[in-house]
Amino acid sequence: MRKKTILLVDDEEEIAEVLNRAAASVFPEVTFVHVNSFTQAVTYLNGLNGMGPNLILLDLDLKSDLSGFDFLDRIRQHPQGRLIPTIMLTSNRTEATAQEAYARGANAFTPKPFTYAEWKLYVRQIRDFWFQTATIPWLYFDPSDQLS
């Protein structure tokens, strides 16, 4: 069985740590690749030569000039990137923000859990839906096809 990869775009190191801890117990066949910013996310995807991530968890507020929405816009313009299911993971739970996320091409809009138990449930739900119920294509990235 192939190892699954989730790209986590979030400026909070603690989120990556808790996701990795939770995954170790409920979804050990996944690897989280953590980047802190829009720029790092673009650099990561542009540097791929082969299989890309199966899923993206994308924070809305990246605490920089470019937000998660900016990255979502960029990834949805890429021939392979637009096929990666992208989940907005945010503390901002307003209806207007959710509508904007879906309008820009997010596949889901979810609030960040608060407790470790909630994070474990969140990771289990990602596994159950995105990797056991849904079919996600394996995407090959060619370095000549860069995100602009």
C-alpha cells in the first residue's frame, strides 16, 4: 500500500505537531508535509517531480500578505493542483467565509478542533471519508509545469 501524503499549509507549528501525533494513533499510513506560508507551499509543489499530495489542509489566515484564499486561487489554476481535494482548516467560522471558500474551489470548510481528542476524531474523519470512502486520484507533478 502506498503511503498517503497530506500537505498542511499552516503558520502554526503546534498544528503540525498535534496532527502528526493524532495521525500516529488513528491514521499511521499518512505523512503530513508541513509548510508555513503561501511561498513555501508554492515552492514545495513546484519542486515536486513525481507523486504529489493526496489532499491539502489549508489554513485561511497565514499571517502574511498572502492568505489561504490566495493559495487556493493559485492551486486551482494548476493542471494537477486543481485536482487535489483541498480542505480549508480555520478558526474563522463565519458563513460568509465558508461561502467564499467554496466559491473559490475548496472541497470542504472545517473549523480547527480545540482538544487533542477532537484532533484525533478530525484525522479519523479525514481518513474515513477522503481515503476510505472517496476516490482520490494519484497525481504526478512534472517540474516543467510550475505554479505561476
